[in-house]
Amino acid sequence: QNKEELSKYVVRRELVAKLLDRILDESLDVQNKELPKGKNRDREGLIHDLIFKRKMSGGVNDLWILNEEFVHFDGFSELELSKMTLPNGDELLDKDQYDEMKVLGFKPNKRPDIFLFAGEGKCIIIEFKEPKTDLSNYLQQMPKYCNLLANYSSVPIENFYCYLIGEAVEPEADLNEYEESVMGCWYRDSIPVRKVGGTREKIASMRIEIIKLSDIGKRAHKRNFNFASKLGLDLVLEETDDISCSS
């Protein structure tokens, strides 16, 4: 019985990874249907809903495709920061400081694609962009979230782990301040987040990673295969080739 449950788990993970492949190849039926005049394709939404359905809080998600640990954290998907709560039920942002936020240009109604509260002064912010979008045009998006949260969260948040995920980076020269990791992603470490006004002392730090969806897919397949191999479920993965992922 345990092996049967594990088989279902492995197959489901593989289907998620294969769906990501097909989204990138634009081979899903929904990606090739003719749209009504004036309506655009929601390319980013397909990726977002595959990994963590939009407008959701908590519940089942497939963030394992990025990091196995992320599925265990309390999280929100495309929800306004002003509506988010901490695990104990308290509001994430300090509402007593909304007037100051407005004066200084902060916008508490901003909606990160995914926000995960990892506890102990740590949080994770994930932004998806559709494959043809140049990620280098969005390098300042997540620092704005971090500045707001570090200064106005109702509990101290001192470490931010940010992921900008898409496919295109053109040109790579725009990533001049970033390092390339052994895995092929780009990252910046220990970026200071400063207190607004006054002495502008450092109150937090952030790490930003830029990752290609195709690389995430490759890693997901490899991790899932290794997992299945250790459980003796290699043949189960081969059977997923016969399962349709067209819709």
C-alpha cells in the first residue's frame, strides 16, 4: 500500500515537470486555441497556476519543483501584502504605519506572485514572468517588496530570499552585478535593505536569484528520477510517457 501511494506521488511530480516542458514548448491545446478578438494569452498564468494556484493561501502546491523545502512553509499566491497574515493570525503589515507608507510612496496593495513566511525573520518571494519576457527589466521589482516588508512588517524580517523566474535574459550584460552559479543561475548575495529616512542604517539583507524555467524543469526531472530510482519505481516514470498532458 505504501509503495502504491509513493508511485502515485512520483507519477504526479513527473507530470508536473512534463507540463512545464509543454508550456515552454507551447504544445498544450489551450496555448494553441484561437482567442476572441482583443483577448491576450495568459502565458505567465499557466506557469503560476501549475506551481501554486493563484489567489490561494496555504494548501497543496508544487513548489518542490523549485525547492523541496518550500512546500512546508506558510504561503500566499498573488495576494495583496495588506491582506496577508502571519501563522499566528496577526496581520503581516503594521497598519498603524499606512499613512507613512503612503507619504513615502510605498504601496501595501502590491501582490507578489508567491510569498512564503519561513519564520525566524526570514521570508521567500517568488516572481514568475512568461518565457518571452526579458527578466533583466524586472531586477528592481522584488527589492521594492523587501524594502516595504523590512520597514513596515509587524514582526522583524531580516532575511529575504528572492527568485525571479522566467526564460529570457537579454543581454546578460544587464546582470553585471550578478554572479553565475555552478547550476547556471544568476545571483546576488547580501544586498542591503535600509531603514527609510534618518540614518538609513542596514536593517535586513536580501539574496536574489534569477533562474530559467527550462533549468527548473531539467532539475525537477532529474530529482524525480533519482527519487524514483531509490524507491525502485523507475518503470513507473516510464509509464508517464503514455499519459496525456495536452489540456
